[in-house]
Amino acid sequence: MKSKKTLGQRLSSCYLVLILLFIYLPIGYVVLFSFNESKSLTNFTGFSLRWYENMFSDRTMLESIYYTVIVAVVATVVSTIVGTITAIGLSKSRKVIRTLVLEVNNLPVMNPDIVTAIGLMLLFISLKIQLSLTTLILSHISFCIPYVILTIMPKLRQLDDNVAEAALDLGATPWQALTKVIIPQIYPAILSGALIAFSMSFDDFVISFFTAGVGINNISMFVYSMKRYNPSVNALSTLIVVVVTVILILANVIPAIKDKKNQHKEEY
């Protein structure tokens, strides 16, 4: 016989449902009204792709999408590589050095974005570097690296150091031990770090606002600079939600498929 839920369990379930509604209902609202025929935000007058057409015909909006994607991709790739190498190096370092570097690494994460943004802007100005797309990319790389390191370090702590040492004893070079032994074991953490870096860069406004050059706007800056509400933003938000959802599904489905294939190979 199935045991009946207690009052506390029912309240917990209701609380969870309310939290999920609070998080996802606004997203669903934006997606729904991106197909609204009129500009109304309260009355759905009919299905239309009008705002998607306006989005793809708006040059300023397309430029903001271009800059956002370019910066996010470059920052993700560089920060993932640098963060992974740094995390692996720290895992093999002495405890004192590792602790000191990790404490310094936590500073950008704990600092308010406005402090980091002003600090980076003053750094570029003091070095007489003109604010441009390059400074924007460098700024995004600088604040993405700590998140990658923090994501990978816990996975490295779970690894058995004897595995890499055994590979070296069996004739593998340090590069082969790194690429064929260590990285495959921490691949899920690397992927998670890359996704976090991409989302942090894609969503950033404060640091981008202080370090971008003249005429360079990402999506956040574009929305902030709008003089009045533009329903095409709903269409843009919907596309972003779809892209992020697809990336998350692929990131979870592909490893699962690989695991199943490996299990079948082991069985046969």
C-alpha cells in the first residue's frame, strides 16, 4: 500500500511548484508574446511572426547579437583552456601555493561587478589602451576564468593521482597522460565550466558597459539603451531561450549516449 503524503510533504511540493512557476512563468510569458500580433503586453490579439521579421531587419539589433556571440565564444574558449590548465597545475602544486592562488581566484567572484568593471576600465586607461572590442573580450576572459577553475577543481580532487603516474610509468609522455588520462576523466567538469563561462559572458552588462568601445554594444547594452519598449526584444529573448535549451540538452544527451555505447561495447 502506498503511504499517504504528510502535511509537510504536501506543503513542500506546493512550495516547489510555486518556485518553479515563479522562475519559468515569466520565460513562458515572453515566449508567448513574442508571437503576439500587436504591441500589447497584456492582450494576445493573434499569432504572428511580425516581431521576428522586425528583429532580422533591425541592423542595430543584429550587430548587438553578433558582438555578443563573438565575445562569448572567444571568452569561453580561452577561459576554458586557461582555466583547465591552471586547475590541473594547481592540483599538482603544494598546498600553500594552491590555497593562496585559489583565494586570489575567488576575489573576482566575490567582488561586485561594478568594482571589477571600474578596475578593468582604469587599468586600460592607465595603460593607454583604447576601449574597443579587444578590451571587451579581455575583460570577459578575465572574469570567466575564475568560474572555470572553481568548476574543475572539485572534480580534480576526486581523481586518483596514481592513474596519471601509472600512465607515465608505462611509457606515456606528460602530454599523453594529460590528454588521454586526466582530461577524459574531468571532461564533464570542463564542459560545465565552459557552459558557465558562456552564460556569464553572454549575460554580462556592467563590465561590458565600462570596457566596450564606442559603437560596440552587446544584447544587454542594446536593451538598456532602448528609448522605448521594442516587442522585437521578446523574439530575441525567445531565440536565446531556444539556443540555450538546445545546448543544455545536447550537453546532457551526448555524454549519456556515449556512456551507453561504452557499456554495450563492454558487454560484448
